[in-house]
Amino acid sequence: MKNVIVLNRGKEENSLPSKMKVAYLQGPSEVSVGQEDVPEVSGKDVLIKVMAVGICGSDIHYYTHGRIGQRMVQYPHIQGHECAGVVVATGSQVTRFKVGDRVAIEPGVTCQACRWCKEGRYNLCPDVQFLSTPPVKGAFVQYLKHREDFLFPIADTLSFENATLAEPLSVGLHAVRRGGLQPGASVVISGMGPVGLMTVIAAKAFGAKEIIVSDMEPLRLEIARKLGATKTIHIATANLAEAVEKSTFGLGVDMVLETSGNVKALQSSIELTKRGGTIVVIGFPAKEEVPLNVTLMLQKEIDLCSVYRYTNTYPLAISILESLGNQVGHVITDRYAIDEIQEAMNQAANNQSGSLKVMVFPN
């Protein structure tokens, strides 16, 4: 289903169906479509008709391996957390939204009571209910119940599929904030998957002057340049360290943002970073322990920051996406209906050279 037409607005039916389609992860690399009851809402909950869901790298990992670290899938499981849709019902205490509103959905619903939530670092909430992270079910459904304070309005001009990119863009925005990126800075972003590409957008929005990116896939580098990268390095044929040395006259870049999770890329970040610079780690390595040259980090007094999801980023992410218009659409390469979920997941998992963001349309 390569040419799906997604309507931005439309009249909602007066009555909701009692059943909805749901995509179940049944086992490693096995998904199927079944049915469940449409959720009922009360209190501060909102019912959203899900119009678009992007497949994330974590979705692919759970799909292929059934776990990420200590988090293990209990089959059957519902995946998907990059999503947007239309409000179709509201609980009695909902004040911010009405039926017909178009919304982007921030997937992590937090307790709002723990010390981290109160400090504004709610991404660290130990009781967060994050869509698709086991055991919490996700957004590969036609209708989703979600708390109103984690919904954000989107303009009519922003398509639902582009609005789903607020989630990976939020990761990039949180990363550049954590690293304290300043206007005029030089950065290296390693790994041009969807998060890496969104980090290019974030770095540009925060005023980075030089954005050097690296990847193994020519398609990803081409799209990175369209989104604002100033120099692209195909690491199979060019040396990233030499390119950085040439571009910075031997000083190194102000910041390295490592999105790939590649161990060698993380280890080499220390050499790429200038004295007094910053490394921001975004991608999860395949193994839990990674040796680093701490002596060189000390000698260069490099700041090392880690990033886990994001906090207070969605309004800015949506504003940036709205300003970019169709330019951000380069990231979306494949489109499927929910009945084609097996093909969609296979495409996302197995076609790294030809696909970037694979989109699923539940309705």
C-alpha cells in the first residue's frame, strides 16, 4: 500500500463501533490482526481515533528479539508508540480537548507525583506507562485511550503521519538540550536512522553552524543533507575522523551526538570531540558494558551526557514540524494499512538500505 491518502480532517461518525482492529505481536517476527473492544473513557481520559503510527527502532527490536535489556515481551503484545489521531470521545473531567480535535500523542503517561515528575524530569518517572513498552500495550490499534495531559493539538496543515515524528524529534531536542548546544556550534551526529535524522533537525533548530553526519547507507545520508546536514560521511568509503579534523582545523567538534548504538562509534566520539566539548549518548549499545578511554576524556575534560526519552519537548517539536512543512516528509519511505502489519514490520526490520520511517495507518 505505497500510496495511502491520509485525510487531515473529516466528520466523525455520531456513534463509535464496539470493536476495533488490533495488531498483535504473537512471537518473534510474527504479527497478526485481531479484534478487541473499543475502550471506554472516563475522568481525564480521551479516546483517539489513531490515524498514523510510525514504526520505531525499539518496535523492531521487540519484534525481532522479544526483549530490550530486562524488559521482556509477554505474548501477545501490542506495539507502536509514535502516533497521532483525532479525538472521538472525552471523559467527564477533560477540559483541554473536544471531539474532532487533531492531536499528537506523547506516549509516556507518568505519575506526576514522584520526585522526578515534580522536578520536571518526568522521563525518569519509575511508574511511567509508556505505550508499547512491556507490559503496557501500544498504539497499533484503531482507537486508543490516553490521558489528556499527554495530548497536544496539531494544526490542520500538519499531516497525521508527519505529526508522529514529534516523538523521535523529541529525542533529538532533549539530546541537544542535555548537551547544552549553543548557536554557532559544530556537531557530529553518528547514525542516520530516524532518530539521527530528527537530531539533525534539532541541532539546526538550536543554531548549530556545522552538522557533520555519518552512516553506512547512502539513502540516509542523502536525506540528512536535505534536512540540514552540512557534510555527509559514508563511513564505508571515507574516514570520519579525518573529515572532522579538516573541518575543524584539528580542534574537534563542540559536540558529538551518538544515535546509532554502535560501540565503535561511541568509543571514537572521544577523539572527535574538542577539548572541553560534550558527548551525548542517545543510542543503546547492543551490549550493556562498553569500554571507553576515560584517560583521554579526563585530559580533554569532556562532558559525557546520556539521554533517556525526553521531557517537555512536544510543543516545540510540533512547532518545528509545522514550520518545516513537506520537507520532513523525506523521512517517511513506506506506508501500510494495519491489515498489512506483517509486511510493514518485515520492511522496517529487513530493508535498512531502502527504508527509513515505515508508517502504519490503523484507520
